[in-house]
Amino acid sequence: MKMNEPSDKSFKNRRKTPRENDRFFQIMVGVNVLGWFVFIAALLVFHDARPEFVSGVQAFWGVEGREEWSETLSIYLVGLLCCCVAISAAVLLMKRKRNRREKDQYGINGYVLMFIAISSLIILYFEFNP
């Protein structure tokens, strides 16, 4: 018997288990996908919350559009973006806990989601507080 191997036969070696069968990895991927769906929801709310673009034809015909941000939808937008930041931080912490070897792929989409959400929150902060 080798020194590394436990004597218990029910022990499952995580290093030999494929990533797709690992429950923690599946949860991490699910949380990551949830974060991107929340970001898509934030994009949909952003579309309705922003001021409407009034073109020259609309101005000529006297069609009025909303020229300020929708207050209630802006609150939802900020909440969704904060959720994106929290979810991406959770995914990055999960990846940090799990990926310790040199061959492990860290993934960049968590960083991208966090960067986009934080930069959107900063832009909205300066838009609402001139």
C-alpha cells in the first residue's frame, strides 16, 4: 500500500474525477451562468430606463419622448448590477478555492462580468450625480 492512498475504499480521489462530474464545479458553472442571465436582465432594464432618443422627424411631428431616466427602473438597474458584482465575486472566490494547480484553467468571464458591472455602476453614478 502506498503512503498517499487512504486505507478506506469509499474515499473518492477528486484529482481523478472529471471536472464535469464534480458537484462543486457544476454549482460554480451554474452560479456563473446565473450571473450572466442577471446581466442580460440588467441590459433589458437599461433599455427601458434610459431617456428616449427623439429624432428630428419626431421633433418635427411634435412627438414627445422622455428626456430623463426612469426613476423606478433605474433603481432596479442598479440593484441588478450590484447582484452581478456579488455573483461574479462569488464565482471568483469559488474558482480561487478550487483551482490551485498550474494546469487548472482560471477563466476570464468572471473578471469580465465584474469589470462590466462595476464600470456600469460608476457610469450610472456620475450620470445621476453630475
